[in-house]
Amino acid sequence: MNWFGDPAVWLPLAFAGLMGLSILIYVVLDGFDLGVGLLFPLATDEEKDRMISAVGPFWDANETWLVLAVGLLLVAFPMAHGIILTALYLPVAVMLIGLILRGVAFEFRAKTTGKTKHHWNQAFFAGSLAATLAQGYMLGIYIMGLKQQPLTIAFGFLTAVCLTAAYGFVGANWLIIKTEDTLQLKAIRWARTRLWGLVIGFAAISVATPFVSPRLFDKWFSFPDMFLLAPLPVLSALMVAIVWKALHHLPARDDHWAWVPFAGTAALFILAFIGLAYSFYPYVVPERLTIYDAASAPESLFIILIGALVVLPTIIAYTVLAYVVFRGKATDLTYD
């Protein structure tokens, strides 16, 4: 008896789900430590050390989710991997250079002082900015069907700027949780000013997506699909209202509700991801290649799935462990 139905159907769907989950977790988790890097120029030297200590135990584990997502794309959907990375070769290279520069600056700034440390702080900011802009541009071009035309490139730059604001917002929300006193007050102000960049970015993507193709337009505005999508903008507006309200009631006594802006923003990302996944399914390359056409052979996918079911719980376990062990407020940065 075949307990799983047709493996040519459920295996590609399972891997698309795993890949999507990896990307979502990466955006939320690495989004906050990229965002902290984006806020570097606004902080004093002492505050920069505290900001680094707020992300120090987590940043390298956060980036594991990006490696997992790209790895799943390569082994499960090799045809899509080739098409997507060929179309996005330059921004992918910029992103990787930015992530490498961040990692090097993260370690080297702790080993020096004075002017040299200032240069490494600048490098940390530059790496964060390059990686964030590249990711935002890739998101915009992907939504536009990987087309390199003046209008789609302009949309890519718009999403790059909006994602930069969004990551800065997430980073500020993380600092609200992990810091106190003057730096926490600054983080609250930073979050308040960047909330609207997040809203504009989500609105731009929501407006543009249904006009990418007639299929997407019909999926958004036909019955009963319209009713299935209707809760997403309503819930998103509710989350924005909750986050806005929380930010204007912080700081609170005993640091109550400091977690609300970050949790609300994570919920917004989840809602946006659900909308995009629903819109583009079953395509992995928009309007060109479905997950079923791009998938590896079922026999290969089954073997890879066994490995993924070992690797994924391991990554989840040490990610959770890191956040549990290093919970609470960030302390002084030391390398003793």
C-alpha cells in the first residue's frame, strides 16, 4: 500500500514548504541582526558595542537558514536554481560580499581600538547595507517574474529601499528587547520612524503583485479566492495597529510588552509570506516553471528528504538553544 500517495506530487510540495519555511525564518531572524548593522551610524561607540553583544550569540546561526534554503533549492529544484541565480547573479554576488564583510568586521572590530575600530564599524554597516539592498532588489525582481526591464528594475530598487527600512525596523525592535536605558529609548525612536517604511514596502508589493500576470490578477480578484485572501490585509492592518500602539506605550514599567513590536513584526512577515506563497503557487519560477516541472526525480527527493529530516531538527534545536541560553538583556561585549 502506498501510504503517501503520489511521490511526484507530495515530495515537490514538501520541499517547497521546507524551502519557504527556511526563507521565512531567515528573513525574521537574520533580518534583525542585519537591521542592527543598519542602525550603527546612529549610535555612539559604547552603544555600538552593546548592539553587537545583542546579536553576537545569534547572527551566525541565523544565516544557517539562508544556506539551508539555497541548498534545498539546488538539490530539490535544480532547474529553478539555475534560472533564478542566473537572472540574479549580480545581486547575489553583492549579498554574499556584504555578508562576508559583516562577518569579518564583526570579529575584527573586537580586536582593535581607535580609528581602526571605527573603520571596521563602517565596514559592518556597509556589509549590512549591501546585503539588505541586494535581498530587497532580488525580492522585487522575483515578484516581477525575473524580468530585467526599466519598470521591473525600478520596482526592484523600491523593494530594496523598503526592505532596508523593514530590516532597520526589526533591528530596532530587537534592541528594545535586548537593551535598556538610553539605548532602549533610542531604539524605540528608531522603530517609530521606520514603521512606515515597512508599511509602504508591504503596500507596494501587495499592489504590484496581482498585475504581474493575468493569472495572479484572477487569483486575487475572482471568487472564491478573493474571500480566501481577504483576512490577510485585515490581519496585517491589525498587526500594524498593535505594533504602533505598543511602540507609543514603551518604555513600560519592568519592561513589560517590550517583546510586542518584534512579535508583531514577525507576524506581519508571516502574513506577507502566506500571501506571496498563495499567489505564486505552484510556480517556483514565476509564470515559467512549476515546482513539479523543476523538481528532481522522486527517488532522489526521497533520499534528500531523509537527510533534511535529520538536519532540520538539528538546526532548530541549536537555534532554540542559543536563544534560550542568551536570553535576557545584552551584557558588556567581551572576548575573554
